[in-house]
Amino acid sequence: MGSSGSGNHLEARTARQLIWTSHRTFQGWTCSQCEWNYPLPTLLGDTEARSAYDRLASSKFREHHCSDHLLRASPPQEDENSFTARIRKLISQGFKPKDAVELMLQEVELEYRSQPATVAKARLEGEDFLRRMRAGML
């Protein structure tokens, strides 16, 4: 799939990365250099299906050309209130990933004890985070 456009030259000069992004309006994979994204399908809960989704997103990322998309004005920002952002913050404070996920879940269970759907979403996001860590995607 090689082409010799100026976009390929840009991509060769810059080290673009596949970045997991999670906030209120979007959850999925994005490119660090352009506005390319691969959203997580709604209700994709099965672990094997999510692994297949990650592999497909990685393949689509490698195939995309940044020149076909708007340049990213700033790095994708994760919603500071997202569960993944909480996990990353705990890891940056020295917690091991598994411990960070467990601590985040305990906090969420206390904060959202009357909202079982939110607790379930946090649990799923924590499991996804650990799965992606093990797969080397984060």
C-alpha cells in the first residue's frame, strides 16, 4: 500500500503512536499526530471480541495516512474524571497497575454505591486497562 505523497514524508519524520483515549464523548484508539480514530463499538463486552477489536485498530492505524486527516492541534486529552485517568494517576504515584485498578474500583464503589451501572463501567474499564497493559498496547 505504498504511495509517495508528502503525507508519507511527514509520517516518516514523526513518530506517531496509537493512543487509547477515554472521555465522556469518545472511547477508542487515536493517532498521536492526526485526528484519525477508531472508536470502541457500543456494548463490546467480551474479552476476546475486545482483543480482536484492538488488533483490528492496530492494523487500521498502521494503514492510515496522517495526510488524509486533519493534523492534531494538541495531544488527545483523557477526561480527568475517567476511570482510566484515575488508574494512570495512581500508577504515576507508584502503585502497580493491578493495585491501581483495585484501588480505583474501591473508590468508585464508595462514590457511586447507588449507581450500579457506573460501578460496572468502572470494572470493565479497569479490566480493559489491565488487558491492554498485558498485551503491550499501553
